[in-house]
Amino acid sequence: MRDTRESRLLLVLLVAVAFALITVDLRGDERSPLDGARRVTASVLGPVENTVAGAVDPVGNAVAAVRDSGERHDRISTLERENAELRQRLAASGRDDARVRQLEKLLKSAGAGQYGVKAAQVIGIGAAQGFSWTVTVDVGERDGIERDMTVINGDGLVGRVTTVGPTTSTVLLANDPDFTVGTRLEGTGELGFANGRGDSALTVQLLNSKAKVARGDRLVTFGSSNDRPFVPGVPVGEVIQVDPHSGGLTRTVRVRPYVGFTRLDLVGVVVKAPRTDPRDAVLPPKPERAGDAEKAGASTESAENAENAENADPSTSRD
């Protein structure tokens, strides 16, 4: 359309009509003369709007789902972290309980032998200067530890202190091939020397080649001059094999140590020796043998039967 006087007049007229319709529609509310036209428009455009809304809603739902998924992920991460912390606390609690039991057993053994001990924890294995069987404990000079002190735990002899630092010490274990300790056989008092053999049983050379020894016999430390490096009476182990008598000057036996050297945790360094030799007092009571138990049971049963027979016999009753 050309820009003429008639076209401009027509444009002004259309604008005026449009404002008039808008004014009538706003004032008429639901009774507006344009309400019918609106309904027709809604019926025509409604399905289109629903289709568009249906296309847009999944996008909105997806955004909400991603947001909720992130929140759920955060909650799951929090719960997993809390569960991990709880498991760590429970594990630590279990370790603490085990150490309490070890400490109680250590103190019981120390009390039986009248040893003054300084409790220590194993914090390292091996030695920087070699491949010997050693452990590092968390006590040293500041704790009164000195070289050649005996080291024990609740089961028996662990080893001896070889190197001392300000806050740590190195302990040579009793199963080291370079380790030697004097022993005394329970009961008979037969003397010998025990030597470490790594992860195998200890070897003990009894000084008396005719000594009577059998499987199950137990040994303790004999002790050293001035109680260094070994105090007397510490349980060493139990005889598991006796070599045939070879006619030599000594007799060899194999001894299973009481201490588990590969699972050491809490130990005690003997800082004060006993006033007197405890001999076999630190050894635990021997388990009752099956034969002895049967004999004891038979004796008790016989006594009960005799008593029942006496009560049942009228001739034994008193007037």
C-alpha cells in the first residue's frame, strides 16, 4: 500500500477502533461483547497450548529431576560418609578393647613375676641396618628405657632392647637367629640355651645330655647377671619335639614360643627386676589332662556310690 493520505487516514481509524474494543473488553468483564470471540479463540488455540505445554513440561520435569537427583546424591554421600566414620569408630573401639585385654594380661604376668614394666606399643618392624627380626616401640630414654632390658608381653618373652633413642627403642625378637637366652625347665630346673630360628620353633640345647624331657614340658628364662639382658622366670615356650639321644654332651629339643612374633602390638619393657627369682610362678596353670579328669570323676562317683550304699543298708543304721 502506498503512503497516501487515504492510507494514513485508514491507519488512524483502525487504531482508534482497536483502542475502543480494548476499552469495552476491559469494562465488560465476563459480559464483554468480545467474550464469545475469546471463547472461540480459546477453543481453537487450546489444543495447541496443551501440546506446547506437554512438550515443555518434560523439560521442566527433567530439570527438577536433575536437581532432586543432585540433592539425593548429596544425601547418599553424607550417609556413606557417616557410615564410614561409624565403621572406623567401631574398628577403633575393637582395637582399643583388644589392647585393654593385652594390657590386663601383661600386668597380670608382671604382677606374678614382680616385674616393674613400662608399657609400649609396637610402631614399626624391621631395622634400618639389617634384616634381623626386630620391632620399634614408642618408648625411649625419656621413659627410662636402657639398652639390654628384657621385653615381655602377656604371653611371655618378646626379646631384648638393643638400641635406644630419645622416644623410641629397637627390640631384637627372641626368634631372631642371633638371639640366645638361658632357659630353665619347669619342675626339674634343667638348664639350657634357646636360640631363635626365624619363623620356625626355637632350638634349645639342654646342658644335661641325659635330662628327662618330654613334649609339653615348659621353659622359662634362667636370668642374667644383674638381670641384664634377661630377668628370670619369663615364660619362653613349650617343648614340641625331643631329638633322639645322640650320646653328645647336650640334648636338643624344639620349643614352640608362647609369643606370636608376627602379631605383636602391646609389650612391656622390664625397667625393674624382681627381688627374688619367680621360678615357675609366671607360667599359667597347666590344663587338666583328660586322664586325670576321668580319674577324678571316677573317684567322686565311687565315693558317692559308697555313701549311697551305706545309707541304704539297714545294718549300718544307728539306734
